[in-house]
Amino acid sequence: MAKAWTPSSWQTHPASQQPDWPDPGHLEQALKQISSFPPLVFAGEARSLEASLGQVAAGNAFMLQAGDCAESFEAFSADNIRDKLRVILQMAVVLTYSLGVPVVKVGRIAGQFAKPRSTPTELVGDVELPSFRGHMVNGASATAAARVADPERLVQAYHQSASTLNLLRAFVKGGFADLNRVHAWTQEFVASSPEGQKYEQLAAEIDRALRFMRACGIDTESNSRLHEVDVFTSHEALLLGYEEALTRQDSTTGGWYDCSAHMLWIGERTRELDGAHVEFLRGVGNPIGCKIGPTSTPEMVLELCETLNHAQVPGRLTLISRMGAEHVEDKLRPILRIVRSAGHPVVWACDPMHANTYTAVSGRKTRNFDDICAEIGGFVRAHSAEGTWPGGIHVELTGDDVTECIGGADNILDAQLDDRYQTVCDPRLNGRQSLDLAFRIADLIRTNGLA
Ligand code: TRP
Ligand code: MN
């Protein structure tokens, strides 16, 4: 029998990746303020996401989880939010049509501000500075002053999350997500690049499907299903003080929900079974994710399932594998087998980004589009072999025309990385690469006979 859980029971477990706050009194005061603010999401929404993810676990839907590696306090504008949402919606249309199942849309957005680091400090020239931990903690510039952890940033992250979420809600219910409109953008992509032209046939099929519906009297404007979507929010639950401050008791069910986002995940660096992150998330009612990397053994993953979803609720737990293109098939298959035979109804998602990062000749941290596709390929083949459903993907992207990942639509080269390398953390797919990826995934799942 597990020990009693409370929103603060994580405090008696070892918490890795927590910043070194110089003034504990200031931190306490910021957290107290946040705990008095309204929740950002409503528990009923988290339950509805869990139900949708339950459909993914059962093989009747697909999950698309996408957004920035780290949101930025500087790149905070309506255009930035709009363009990110646009790419996610475009990918969703392509996937919905090709897979023939609903796509559950989850943004890495409105709260994705804190980053785990491989070392607490870094060497800049010959000065040792505290590592940058995301705008929710400190500044990115390489000065001692910028790198001091400042609790006011937690408050600012809350406010930025609130206005980002507000605009997202307005867009997805206000007509921006109209199916015809989203498809028209995709047609522009198809028409305007040689890579895109490969997808002309699929785009034309979607076009015909839309015209057929219109001819039958189902037009997108008057039909709210075709005019509106649900987009959920998610982020890595890294700074547990912040997450605790937004954890509230739901008045309708009495359960505890982390109301900082609909879905929260545990990162590869914080998934120790007896650690504070697992302890915190096991007790909240939200759907949760857990990253699993190449060092995870089948037994460890099974234990995580037992701890995080003891009751085996479908949709409660998403396992997000990030194994690397080369190893994914071999590493994943025994994990799929053990979890399936124990009867755990998890969502299997593929993060094809994080284990395929390398330093380019130019010195920039990058990822190759082909490796990203290769990891998804291995992921899909592993599922096809084990008879499980490759339920979703988890990617880092932006709607902006950045040059951070190599290859893909427009074939970005190593030498071009410096042109528009804007990320505050990991390299992201740009808008066109992201859409290209959606077409590739559609292809992979179809050619493996899974849709
Ligand atoms: N509401 C449906 C859905 O979310 C169909 C839909 C409308 C849609 N606009 C969309 C799907 C934009 C994807 C993208 O699936
Ligand atoms: Mn990242």
C-alpha cells in the first residue's frame, strides 16, 4: 500500500534539478502569491483530456504533442502563439485524414518554461556561471547577474501562461481552426516547395473530401465540429514548488489537480522511482507523461507504471520514448511487451528529438530531419511487431522560419544554421519541416499497415 499523498509530500523525497534560490524567503513569498492566483485550467478539462487519451491507449485515436523546447519571455507575442498553433493544426489535419482517427492536440505551451540541465554550472570562457534553467528561473545571457535564480520569474511565468492560454482558447473557438482555412494553408505549403509537391496527391484528397462534405450540405462555418478544436496544454513538471502552488482540490470530485496545465510530464532526468517528481505526479488527477530514455529497463518502466497508474486507468499515463534512431526498435520492443502483458493501458508516444541531438561542424547544437524520421520509423515498426498502437508523437517545433534543425522541406544545411538560430534551448523544427514530418508520419503508419 502506497503512503499517503499530499500536494507537499514530494518535499520529503530527493528533488533533483531544482534551482539554487539565493533568498528562500523571497521564493516562499512568490509561491504564496501564486497559490492565491486563480487556476489556469479546470479539473473537468483535465478529465476530458484523460478520456481522449484513453481512446489513444485503446488504438482509436492519435496524440500530437508539440511546441517549444522552452518558451521564452522575449519571444512572447500574438504572432508567435498564432504561428505555433497554425503548424500544430496543419499537422493535425494531415494526421486525422491519413490515419482516419481523431487527433488529440496537446501543446508544449503556456507553461513550458523550466529546463533540466546536465550540469549545475557551465564554463563560459574561463568563468564558471550557473547554468541557464529556463526563463522561469534565470536569464540566458552569459553574465553572473543574469544567471541568478529570481523567484519573480515564477510569477511572470504564471502571467505569461495565463495570457498564452487565453489567446489559444480564443483562436481554437473563434474560427482560426476552421478546417477549410487550415487546409488552405497546407495547400500553400504544397504548392510552394519541391518537398511539398510530394504531398500534392494527399492534399488533393483532403480537398476533395472537404468539397464532398460541402456538397452534402455540411459546411465548416455552420458546423462547430469543423470550425472549432480543443487544444490542451502541457509542460514538464520540473519546479515542484510552482506546481504545488497551482495544485487545487476539485470541488466536484474532491480530487487534487495540478491546475498549471492539462497534462504534465516527468523528464528523463527526474524519473527516479523514489524521487520527488514521481511522488508529486502520482497524486494529481491530471493525465501525466513520463519520458523513457535508452537507459530504462523493462522492469523500471513497469515499476513506473505501477506507481504512476496503479489503478490502470486508460489515458492516465503516457510513456514518451526517446531512444535514438539507432536503438529505438531493439530497446522499445521488450518494454512494449512487459507493459502490455501486465495489462497497463498506456499511451505510447515517440519523442524523436531528444536522443538525436548532436553538435554540428559549425558548433551549433542541432538535429537531422532524417534521424527524426528514422526514430519514428523504428518506433512504428516496434509497435507493428508487438501488436501495440503507436499512439502519438512528441516534438519540439515553432511556427517561425528558423534554421535550427538540418534537412527536411527546403533542405537546411549545416552552413545555414547560423542564419536564424533563435531557440533559447534545444533546436526546433520550423513550420515547414513540421508539416513535412506530419506527411512522413502518415506515410509510415500507413505503409506499416497500422491505418
Ligand atoms: N473538430 C475536429 C477535430 O478537432 C475537426 C477539425 C476542425 C480539425 N478543425 C480542425 C482537425 C483543425 C484538425 C485541425 O478533430
Ligand atoms: Mn528539449
